[in-house]
Amino acid sequence: MNDLVRQHTALSESDLEWLHLLVSEWQLLSDLSFADLVLWVPTLDGTRYVSVAQMRPNTGPTSYQDDMVGHLVPRGRRPLLDAALDEGRIVREGDPEWREEVPVRVESIPVRREGRVLGVIARNTNLLTVRTPSRLELTYLQSASDLAQMIAAGSFPFPGQQVDMDASPRAGDGLLRLDADGIVQYASPNALSAYHRLGLASDLVGQHLGQLTSDLAPARGPVDEAIVKLASGYAPREAEVEGNGGVIQLRAIPLKPKGTRIGSLVLLRDVTELRRRERELITKDATIREIHHRVKNNLQTVAALLRLQARRMDSDQGREALNEAVRRVGSIAIVHETLSQNLDERVEFDEIADRVLAMVAEISPGKVNCRRTGRFGILDAEVATPLAMVLTEVLQNALEHAFAPGEQGSVEVSALRGGTREEARLLITVRDDGRGLPEGFDAQRTGNLGLQIVRTLVEGELGGSFDMVPAPDRGTNVVLDVPVGPEK
């Protein structure tokens, strides 16, 4: 709609925002009218109309099989559009049109904002299935007529009341029609069922909805007054009411077809099961985060015990082996700590990589500068945990063997994501400018325990590849290529 309005019309950005507000609301008008809606806006030169939005009803058959958005028609071809635009009134005159052997009643509703008519809504009703309307259908049609008059007068939609069409109740979910005093005049079957869920044992018709809703909801002090006002339909508001184990979502729409409030519509939806599932998910997420938090604490306890044991070792070799184990446990604890703060099993690995760099840099025998370039991005937990261990081992190996005590140097970790969305890959290079590899070194066959761990994790668990090669100038390059899931 933005592109069509800006390309073909003279409407301002504030006018465009009004049309967006209208389109966010007009599913209600379409459902209450049992009709298709097409929004036509005059072009810049005033000789044509362009259709910028379309809505089909959920309550009846469509009268348009094709998508009408983007169509251009000249003035004069559709007289009802001309009359509504020029005279600023709802136009219903004329015989039904026949489209593909289907009779269609066409009406035109001017869209007014601050005294100006911005465009026209063509309301098209498929008459093929017309029959004697029920009480529900008559209520729908009367409410649609009131809303159409409010659109023509510029009093609907309500400024500042942008509605989420997916989350807000719809006419078919449940509808109540109230008079000006907030007394229920009509209640759809779904609306009555929703109030029965709250504990109502009688009928709704004839009752003051605000007071009834307040009585059914648990007492919450000042909240009761807000519920009374909302359920009485005095202002356009939306809220949820919970009672008797049930939860219903309410949306009040004051009806002012001639400037004075004659009553209101209250749309409602029973969201009891939805809220129950949401609570279960919240509880599950909290439990998972608590598990990660406890695992992190346990790992830190293990690391502390290993550190204490290392201090009591007489053998330098045994002490260093225990310190390596401390760092391995610490790298896993960092991942679990990050997972304990997230809502899903995915982590921003750049933060983990930086913390692993800082942890391993503490063992540097000289003045070695450690840094990261590139971006790892978001990784799944099953990738992040072994990758953190791999990164710890590779960095630990570089700092221990690439530089002599007191020697200056640098270690750089670079990350590059590539591949397709379906087969994304992460290329990691750990580059040092140290003494390089010994002659005859084969990373796939030789190496210490740390390199054996790296090969096992990269090739076995991550399904990637690992290699160590001499750097072009000086030092060593460790290259890791692992498959990762797409970033969501």
C-alpha cells in the first residue's frame, strides 16, 4: 500500500498512516457486512482511482476471486465511487452488478479524515446466498452500517488505537451489542459460551455488562472500575478478564454513527486454553533456564575442586594437566551460563568466544595479544558447547606452544559465516605469529590430548573438518570448518 499511495496519489504521510489504521481495523467491517472491501484512492491527476488494499470476509462468500490491489480505473466507469468521493456520503443506489453469473450489491463509503475525503471503500456483497437473515446477521448488518457511517464521518478508526488483527478478537469469536447505558441487547452464541466459562449461570441479554463482568472477575481493587468502564463500552479499549478458571479477551468499540454514542460493540474471545499453554511454556522455559544455571554452578564447583587439587600437586606436569581440565570445564560453564539467560536453546556465540579468549589469555607465558575478528553469530546449544571446548583447546595450544616465555606476539580468532541458508557453514581460523609447527607435524595423526579432543569434537560431534597448517609468513593457522544452522 505504501508504494501504491506514494506512486499514484497526492496523499501525505499522515494521510497514509490513517489508511494503515483503517486497514488494521476493517476486517471487522468486512465480517459484519458479509462483504468484500476494496479501498480506492484518487490518483494525483484526479482522472483515475487506484485500489490500494482489499479485504475478504470470514463470514460469507467473496465477490472477488481475483486480487484487486494495484488496479487502476478511470473516473466515470464506476459512478458510485465518483458520487461518494464528490459528495462525501455513503452511496447505495443502483442495481446489483453481475460478475461471473453472480449478483453483487455494490456500495461506496467515503473515507474521511479531518474533513477531507481521502478515498472510497467499495463494499461488495455476494447476493447468491442471500436468505432471510437471522437475529445474529441482522445485528451484524446494523453494526456494520453504524461503523460505515463513522468511517464516512471520520470518527472511525480511533486515532492511536492500532489493532493487531491476529491477536484481537474478531466478530466470529463472540459479539455483544450494548445500548448507550451498557445493557446487553444481543449476545452471540460464542459470546454467551465465553461468559459461561467465567461462571455466568444465566443469560446475558438485559444485564449491565460492566457490572456483570466485574462481579465475575476476582476482586482487584481499582481494577474493577476499569473493567466496568471497558465492558460498558464507553471508550475504545481492550483487556482480559479472568475468573472461575477461564480467561476472556474483551474489546470495546463505541458506536457513534451520528456523533453521539448510541451504544457499543464488544468483541470477545475465549483465550483460556491459549493462556494455559502460554503459562506452561513460561514454566518450561524457566525450568530449562534454572537447569542451565544449576549445571553452570556445578561445573564451577568442579573447576574449583580441580583448582584446589592442582595447588596441592607436587608434580608440575600433574598441576598443568589439572589446570587444563579447569579451563575445559570453564568453557562449558560459560555456555551454560549464557543459556541460562536466554528464552531458547540458542546463544550469541561472539560473547562466549570473547570470554573464552579472556580466560585462556591468563595462561599466556609472554605478552601475547589475543583478539577476535568477524562474527560467529547465533548458534544452537548443541553446536555452541562443543565449539567452545574446541576454541579453548586450540587457543590453549597456541599460547602454550607457539611462544617462548616472555616473547611478544599475537593470536587472532577470525570467524566467517557462509554457505546457503539451508546449509550454512562457519569457517574459523585461529592464527598466531609464533614459532610455527615442528618439522613433520601432521595434525591428523600427531598431537597432544588437546588436539585429540579437537579432532573428536570437530569431526565426530560437529561433522566438520579440522587442520593445522603453517602460516604464509610466520606462525600457524588452525582452520575449522563446521556446519551450523541458519540464524533466525
